[in-house]
Amino acid sequence: MNLAGIAEQKIKEEGERLTLIYEGREITNVEMNRASRRLARSLKDLGVKRGDRIILQMPNCPEVLQGFGAIWRIGAVVVPINYLVGEEETAYIYQDSGAKVVISSSVFLPKIQAGKAKAPNLETVILVDPEVPQGFLSYPHLLEKKSEETGVANTDAEELAALIYTAGTTGRPKGVMHTHLSLYENARMQYESLALPEGLLAVFVLPLCHSYGIASINQGLFRRRGKAVLLNSFNVEAIFSAIEKYRADTLAGVPTMYVFMLLFPEAKKYDLSSMKYWFCGSAPLALETFKRFKETFGFEIIEGWGLTEAGANNTTNPLEGMKKVGSIGVPHIGTEMRVVDNAGNPLPARQEGEIVIRGPMLMKGYWNRPEETAEVLRGGWLHTGDVGYVDEDGYFWITERKKDLIIKAGENISPRTVEEVLFGCPKVSEAAVIGMKDDLYGENIKAFVVLRPGEEATVEEIIDHCRKKLTNFLLPKEVVFLKALPKNLVGKVLKKELRAL
């Protein structure tokens, strides 16, 4: 099994058609495949062999998609790095992955140089620019006169296809090992579970150099006549403009993106009536954000959930039928999920415990970390570290990350409970809650709040708002106002940074 081979067979079946729109340029599936085959030949001529790791480190652009296909075609392993990752983390991934080649842009030369200094195995850096400094290779010049690699490596289903580093919300990022089979199965399970109509036109704005990007790419193995408008960065006006111009109907985002859409002052001047599916994942969607979005734009956000370790897409609220706002939905077809106690015993409906998951989409393990692999993969189940419950209808609810629970006077408090109340304050744009040391209770509640543009508020006002919905035991002891919450590259609030404050 080889993902690139499956994709190429689909092109033969469908024939040439428009598949990608990037910066106004229309590109067909055949054009993309030819570029990918030329890159594959270039990599082989540079000495890349089956199993070698190759880093892709770029904003969204056609070369990212071509890179995935080329790397898989020759049986190598793709290591996607979000271009926003800092120098220190970049250097760590370069070194830890043992990558042989980096494909990037000259914009990121400082990060590349920092990585090269700590990565003895790195031999070649290819930059997507026409003109590059001495010692680097130019992507367009490299492909210009190359013949196409027509063969596809006969990789085993369990052979490594991708090494995806976690966002690193705690400690060093870990390399999640996914095989051709696990990535294929994740895409298939999502396709069968969502049952989206054919011929969709999606706006891609989330990073392709990420587990989301890989999952989205492999969705194309199953869907027919789909097209994508590719944006290289998040910009609300660019998103709305693309939806209006191309009559797009699908977009996947994270909660922060939807918050910024609500803050955008000129949303009404764009025609968004073609949109059908607004997906959301990566972090909990506040109930207040869902309500405001529906009131403002007339659309319901469809919340889902997934882990890099399980292929990034594992549950979704149904497109048709009962949606439960605040729930992560129901498991995809072929995905098993349950809630367990500390001993691993299944718990009944509505009783909180750790969510565990299993299925053919699970990772092979963490790169060079057998002990940490054994810690999370036990008896075929992936222990997610997410605390929650399943209701009587089979919908799962996440109440908190296991490590983020606040223990006040021996009682477990979910920060989400307080955060939802803070989001309900008309003056509040974003909020996050953590535990703080307390001499009396052991831990107490500390809230960080971002106000909506033009609003002012005092600590007393925020606490008074909470008092209307919460008992005194659940009221924040401290409230800190911030201009923005610290987040990782996929929109999750970095509570370790809030604790450091």
C-alpha cells in the first residue's frame, strides 16, 4: 500500500480536472501530479532512499501538496513542520527526526540555519524560491528539466509514512509515527462517517504542514470532483472574499478563527450564502461562540475532535440530525471510544473519567520513545489524557485535560465550567482558567480574560457576572486581563504559559 499510488490511480480514473486554486492560479490534478513526480525524481537523484525522513516547512502553497506526493512515491517519510514554530523547536525536530532533506522557503533561513547546526544528518535544503543563496537548491530550477519518476515504491501497509510532531503544549514535542495504513484508514473512516456530498469546494486555511493537512489531503483519495481554494495564512477578509468569489461551501477552522470572524466589522458586505459546512476542532468551542456565530451569520458550527496520535479526525457532530452544542459528537465509523476510571474500567453514562480510543487509525507509537509509547498505548487503547463522559445517546463530552483539572479543597473543578460562564459575559472575547496555589485550599481558580475591542471592565465586574451563574466555591479568586491568550499553532490555549505568568 502506498498513498501516492492510490492517489495516482484516482487521477487516472477521473481524468484531468481543476483541483486547486492558489493566488488566482487554477491548477489541475494532472499538473500537480507531474510536478510531484519530477520532485520525486529529483529527490532520488539527491540520494534519498526509502525510509529517509524529509521535512516540509512552508506556509500553505502547491509545493506542500506536491511534496507529500513525491515523498510517499519514493517510500520516504514526510516530517511536516508548521512554519510558525520557533527556532529552538525547529532545531529540535531537525535533530530528533534525523531528517536528510528540508524543503522550505528562504524566508525561514534563520530557522533552517539553526536547525542545520544541530542536525548532522541533514544533507540538502531545497527552497521554493527561484533565486537562492549559495549552498541551497532552488525548487523550480530543480524540477525544470527533470524527467518524471513513474514508479511508486511498493511500501508495506505498516511502513512509516509520516512523522508528525505534536504541538508541544507540555515539554518537548513528540514525533507521532503514522503508517500508510493508519492515514488511509483515518481518511476512509471520516469519509464514510460524514457522508458529505460530492463536488465540494473547500477553503483551506489551516496549516497543511500539520496532521490536519495530511488528513485533508488523504480525504481526496475518496471524495469525487472536489476543489480547494488554498490560502497561505489566516485572514478573515481573505476567507470571506474567497467564499464569495468561488462560491465555496466548506471550511475547517479552530475556535479562535470563529471568534475573529465575529469581531470582523464588515462581514455583512460579503455573500456567504454558498456555505454549508463550518467545521471546528483542535480546541473546545465555547457555547457562546456557537450562539453568536449562528445569530450573526445564520450558520451552525459543526464541532468535532481528534488527536494527532489517532489521525486528527475521530468524532463529529452529525451533519444531519441531532447536534449537541458543546459535545465533540459521536465516534466515526470503525472508531471505538469509551470512558474509563484510573484502573481502566469502563464507566457508565454521565460518569466522568479518561476518554480512550482504538481503531486502525492509531499511531504506531512515538518516535524513539518506547516508554512514553507504552504509557499511552495500553491493551490496544490510546489513553488520550482528556477527561469527559459519554451521554445516553453516545455523544462524548470533554470536560478537561486530565492535567488541567483544578483540585480545590479536595474537589475536582473543571476549568471549562468557569470558562463557559466567562464567555457568556458580553464584554469578553476569550477566556481561560487555570489552578493557582492557595494556602487554604491547596489550589484556587485564576481567570485570564481578553475583552472585546473597545470594551472596558474591572475585576469586580467579571466576578459579579460569574456570581450570577456559579456558586461562591467556583468563583475566580483572581482575574487577569490580557490583550491576547497565548496559543499554539493550531489554536489551543497554552495553559503552561499562563501558569508561567
